[in-house]
Amino acid sequence: MKIGEAARELGWELRSVNPTMEIPAFSNDSRNISPGEIFWGLKGTRDGCEFAGDALEKRAGAVVVNRRWADKLPSGSPIIVVSNIEKALAAYGSLARSKFKGKVFALTGSCGKTTVKELLYQVLSKKYRVIRSQASYNNHIGVPFTLNLLNDKLEIAVIEMGANHPGEIAELCEIARPSAGLITMVGRAHMAGFTTLKGVAEAKGELFRGLIGPKLGFVNFDDAYIVGQSDILPHRLGYGFGLPPAGKGFARLYRAAETSDGFNLLNNDYKFPFPPFMMIHAVSAAAVGHFWGVETENIADALAKFEGLPGRMRRIVKEGIIIYDDTYNSNPSSLKAALQYISGLKAGRKIAALGDMRELGNYEEMEHKAAVKLLQELDFDKWFTCGEAFSKIEGACYCSDKDEMTHEIVKYLREGDIVLFKGSRANRIEHVMNEVLKMINPNAPAARNET
């Protein structure tokens, strides 16, 4: 789409901007913007418009700011003037979506969103030209940024959607207008915004209610909350490991059975080299692939070769010590699954290095107490915690900061140990993990990732 076309339809004012220029990629970070990209002065902890000048110095193709800031920038600078930057970005995302003739597939859930998004991309790319949300671009900024990358050559867009309060998924659906989608699972995440599990389910269910056209929902029938939210759908396909609920009118069922190294679906074996609790994510991708005509052998190849993502149960080995990097985020549901998996491994001492679980609201103390109790019940040999919430919990083996945590872990470790690193995003527990890896043996070869 050309900038002039978007300006006419959305009411942008262009100053020293070539209206015939194709709209390039977007950025909202002046520190790493690439030449030619459009900088959006969105509000974060500070007003992003403050950094428009920095973006121009780095040869941004244009900057999107409000009129007050536009008048402060040097004359002749390429500027797009809008009245409300956040609303302008949403409106542009919706416009870009309206011009796309392919399918838009949306997904959300309390855990596993980014992993499922990547699995879907790998599977569907075996047959179609696919784009997916980059990194974890799943909010009111990331979704329009992804929609800006749509073009006539693409056939499917896989859009990840996140939320920490009611109404957020509904707003993202209004922008992206998906015709198909799924909810990975409903769990205790962002409880400060949703209050109850029912509240989480209803918020995630906004995705099903926001589907357009055929309104095709892929439903994890092992999760009763998701099944309940799917009742609104005219067309739904079920996938899972258990018995599908009766009387729900699934148009098609993809019932899987676990195997020693993956699962069996529709009489075909699939290898998936990740913990069992992640297997449902692979089943969801296989179900979507089957329904949209991807050949069985191509689905199998995509799943078997999936390398995983940093911070999401990546297995790293160094000096005989096995580390599970699950540092990207943490909530009660995902923490329980990870701890149970580590506990079930046969060899080695079991160790956990945990940061706080954030956004739990009134459930914060209860859930952190439950985490310590679970460590005790699962007979972990040792655990280390840091963060304000864990500091208040008896038996948490609390460390006052990341440096103390790092040194205490290194002192305790020995060959054969198995260590889980996990915490909410704000904890940055990967910093502890990386320092531990360096200190285990600075002269040893670099740690290797395993899947």
C-alpha cells in the first residue's frame, strides 16, 4: 500500500513525505530503527514522540507524531501527523487487513501461544505462503505491525494475540478480523486483570466471538473452559488426548494418543522432541495442518525438526549439567507443568531457580506458597528464588538479588544435576542462567542447545 492511499483513507496529514512511496516496515524503538522504516511515537513509560528526532537522525522514512510534536521537529522532516497515535495505528492495521485476500488465523491462551504460533508457521509453510507475528508481537502494537507486512503473495497470516485485561482480545480481533483460530489453554495467568479462572476463560473466548466469515474454531477438548467458550461457534473442530465431550457437535475430531517420543494422530506417528505437557501444542498444529490439506509426511517433518524457542523449555547441556531454559515467562499453570516434568526425569538432582510470577493480584501470596509446597511435594533436591513475592514465603530459599542467586546456584551445582530456570518476564531470570553457564567453566566449549 502506498502512503498516500493510507493518508487519504485514514485522514493523515503528510509533511515532506512522498505519497507514492510504498509503506515500509514499522518501528517504535528509535534505538534500533533501520533506515527507511516508519517510526511510531507511541506512549510507553515515556511519550514516544520525544524520540522522533532521534529516529529522523537515523534516517527513518517518516515519523508518526501528533500535531504538538510535529511542529517541534525540523522543517522539511518526513512527518505523518495524526490526532491520536494509538488509534491511528489500530486504524491502519485494520485497513491493511481489509486489503488482504488470504486467511487470517488467530490464537491466544494462557500458555504456549508463541510456541503454537511457530509450530503453525512451520506446518502451514509446507503448503502455503505464510507470515506470522514476529517474536511475541501480540498486543495493540504488535498486531498492526504484523498486518503491515501483508502482501498479495501471502496466503495465510498467523496472528498471536495476548491480553492482561478483558476486552483486549476483542479489540485485536476487530483489527485483524480472523476467520479461524484457537485457544491453547486457560490457566491462572494475569489474574490481577481477570480476577477468576472464569474471567480468564471469558477473555480468551473473545477470540472465538471475534471470528468472521466461516468462524472456524479449533477447540482443545481437553480443556473444559475452552469447550465452553466454543459453544458460540457455528463450525468447530476438536483436538486433544482425552474423550471429547458429548453433544458438542464437532464437525471433525483429531484425537491423539501419546507415544514414547511423540503422539499418534489419524493412525500416523509424529515425533516431537519436547516435554509431554507441550505435546498438545504439536497436536493443535497437526490438526490445523490436516484440515487445511498439508500432507501427513510434511506435518511430521515440520514437528520433528522443530527446534523450540529460547526461554521455552530449551534444553541446554554444559559440563554434564542439564539446564532447562523456561525463562520467558511464568504463571501457576506453566510452573506446575514444568516442575512436574523435571521431577519425573529419572537421573540427577532436581534443582529449580525461580523468579516471581507477576500479575496475580489477590492470588499472589497463595500461588507462591503453592509453588514452594509443590517443590517440597515433588522432592526437589534444592531450589532458589528471588523477587518480592517469594521473599515473603516461608521455605522459599530466597536470594536477595540475582547476583546472590547466581553464586548460590554455582556453589551447589555438580555434574549430573538438572536445573530449571523460570520466572515472569519482568524477572529476567535468563540473566541468572547465562551467568551460571559462564561460571560453570569459563574455559569449556559453549553450551549446546538440545531439543
